[in-house]
Amino acid sequence: MPDDQLLTVKEVMARLRLGRSTVYDLIRSHRLASITIGRSRRISVTAVREFVANQIAEAA
């Protein structure tokens, strides 16, 4: 999947197997970078990968 692709919150929920409120909490706390286009929230594939990498690093 290209790194520049933008995902919806629902797609991020499915990829990370997290609930909607958890994804929005991660966005609000700036742990998961996102952008707003109109009224839609989008998260890049790169941001999701960075979030996962940070979580793995913190767990180690």
C-alpha cells in the first residue's frame, strides 16, 4: 500500500483493531497524526506505521 494513501477513521479502526473512540483519543492526544479535509478526518498510512513503530519501541 502506498505511504501517501489516506485512510478513514473506520479503515484505521479495522487495521489496528481498535474502537472508534480509541482512534479519536489517539488523534486528540497527538499520538496518531491526522488531517481534516472539509468535515472528514484522514490518517496517512505513514502515520499509522509510525504509531505502531512507536508502540513497539515503548513496549521494548
